[in-house]
Amino acid sequence: MSALGVLLCKELHATFTSPIAYAVGTVFLLITGYTFSLTLFLSKVANLTYIFHQMYVLLVLLVPGLTMRAFAEERRADTLELLLTAPVREVWIVLAKFLAALTLVVGLLVMSGTYAVVLALYGEPDWAPIYGGYLALGLLACLLIAIGMFTSSLTENQVVAASTALGLSLMLWFADAAAYLLPAPFDLVVVNLSLIGHFTTFVSGSLFLSDAGYYITLSLYALFLTTRVLTER
Amino acid sequence: MGLIRALAAELGPYGIRANMVMPGFMDTERRYPEWYLEFHDSPRGSSEHVKGIPLEARRKVGYVPEALPWYTHMRVSEFLTFMGRLRGLSPETTAMAIEAVSARVHLQDVFTAPIHTLSRGYRQRVAIAQALVHTPDILILDEPTNGLDPRQIIETRNLIRALAGTCTIIMSSHILSEVERTAERVAILLRGQLLGVRALADTPDLEALFLSLT
């Protein structure tokens, strides 16, 4: 097994033996399950658009709680020094933590897939927005986790790491609001930085490479910065 | 003259800023050219696995940090397995190495215990065991007797001396008496600068040498 595999096993073990994962998972599934049932019975419309937007908000709020431990805990327990003096590249350490957190979030999204199954059993949903919505949530999760990894690499205080990640995510969410105050072409730049702007097109069933590129580029940039922080230690 | 199979210690005022010194030894020949060259020229420490290949150099080094590291979710056996596998050992080799190293540092009694339940003395042994599991050429110990009670200090000192025959041990300490009892050679550093390297056999008064150099 490669160093990445060994690190990933350790991170998955740490993730799934931590109460944080189960607390976050329970909150996520309870709230989305409640909302799904309520909207289905009230509207009797076979789509998940509302649920996807709620999942978007929940991920923005909950992912910092998942990622705050990533490096902050390693620093606090003095284990980061062990990892950084072991014969592994810093990028593997970052990727292992990223993939472990992503596994948990994707697991939650897969469990929420039962809502789509229910719609398929009792109705005829339009599948394009559902596929697009899940793809958007997966890409959103990548970006939020990468941001959380970065802020966690900067401090040994988990609360500081979580609140900074939340702040950055919220700033990205509302980035387009600043467009009204800025002259061209800066207004276009901030509009294109908007987290929600690139999300809603997916949920409406339209897939644009530019939207996927936004999430992928920012995720890679955040992971790159995290690796740089570790390398510069 | 190589450092391999010798026993060295480094000294300095205010704890020698060991955090800077220790990782620095592994990847910065510029910072410690004299030590680097000795390792470079030594029979087992051939240049190929040090110069320009930090990962390969790290593979040859075992490191015991001053602050004892531990994962709350791991047992002793799991932690040692993780560290062995992380350093590229196969599962079979890791299992054999862990068995050997546990016997060597007397960890068999707590082999399946969660690390967070162990005393500081046992955690020190676990930290040393993880650094030995891949049979390093160089073992680096950062303030290994800090925070230990007198019995644990004696046991740790004996353990270090027993290990000296199998690999080079570089130990940082600001306790002169401990260095005199443990080491064969001493290097004195001040703010990352190497001020001198002496054999303790040629140094009748370590305190006087220390004061004269710093």
C-alpha cells in the first residue's frame, strides 16, 4: 500500500471513530429528511430543488465542523511533527485528510439519495436537476472541505479554524452582493466568485463546464495553499 | 570519521531551540555542514540517500519529538503499525519489526492499551519505539528525559545507551549532567550555529567548555 493509502486508512479510522462525524451526519440527515417529508406532502411535486438548497446551506454550516480537526488536532497532539518528518510528501498528507472528509460527506449524500428513490417509486421526477444537484453538492463539498483544510493548517485552535472556514465560505456565498458597488470589470469578477451563483445552474439541470471549473479550480488552489503551509513549516 | 555507531548529544542555552535544530538536521546541509559531511562520508550513510533526496534521508532517520505525540483513537500496536507502514515497510515486515522493537523497549505489557491511558514514561517508550520500527541509521531524540521521574530518567538513559550500538543517536538536551552520563560526543549550538564538537572523553569539564563557547 502506498503512503497515501496508509494515511487515508488512518484518516478514515480517525474520522469514523470521532463523535463529530456522527453528530454532523445525524443533524444533516434529520433536517433534510424532515424538510423532504414536509415539502413532499405539502407540494406533492416530485423534485428535490428545495432539498438541494437546504443541503447547500447545511454543508456550508457543517463542513467547517468536520474539517476543523484536520491539522489543528495534529498540531495540538504534537503528531504533525511526526507526519512531517516521515518519508511522505506533504501533498499526500493533505490529500488523505481531504479524501477522508470527502468520503464522509459523499456517504451522507448517498444516504440522502433515498429521497430520490422515494420520488422515483411514487412519481416521475425530472432526473436532470437531480443528477445536476448531486454533482453540484459533491463539487461544493470538495471546495468547502479544501477551505476547511486550509484554515485548519493555519492554527492549532479548532474553533478558530472552523470559524475562519465558515467566514470564508460565507464571503464566497455572498461575493456577488458586492458587484453593485464595484465598477466594471471588477463587478464581473465578484459575480463569478459567488458560491451560490455556480450552484443554482446545476440544480436547475444545466451543466456548464465553467461552473464545474469554478469549484475544481478553487478546491485545488485551497489544497495547494494547505500543502504550501505544511511545506513552509 | 563518521557519526554512525557513535553517540552524540547537542547542547545549548535555553534548550537550543531544538524544534529548529532537529528538523533542520534532516534536510539542511547548509545549516550543519560539518555534521552533514560526517554523515555523508560515513560507511553506511552514503551520499546517495541523503543529498538532494530529503524523503530518502527521512527514511533513514527515526525522530522522537520532545512533546510526546499520540493519537487518541489509537492503541499502541495500531500506532506502531501505522508508523511502520508510513515509512514504507510491508505488513509482514512491520509486524516483525513491531514485535522486536516492543521487546526492546519493554512495551509488551501495554501493547494493546490505548495510548492516552499510558503514563508519561510508557508514552516516551512508545515514542522511541515508533522511531525505531523501521531500523533507522540515525535516531534523533529531542529532550528525551524531560518531564520524567527519576526512575524513568534512569530507564530512558539506559535504553538510549543500549541502542547506541545499533545506530547513531543524536540527543538534544540542556541538562549538562544528563549529557555527560549518556553521550560520547557533544556538539554545542547557539541559535542554530554549531560552535564546537568534542568527544566527552577529551572534555574533562563540560561546564567549562560550554561556558567558554557560549
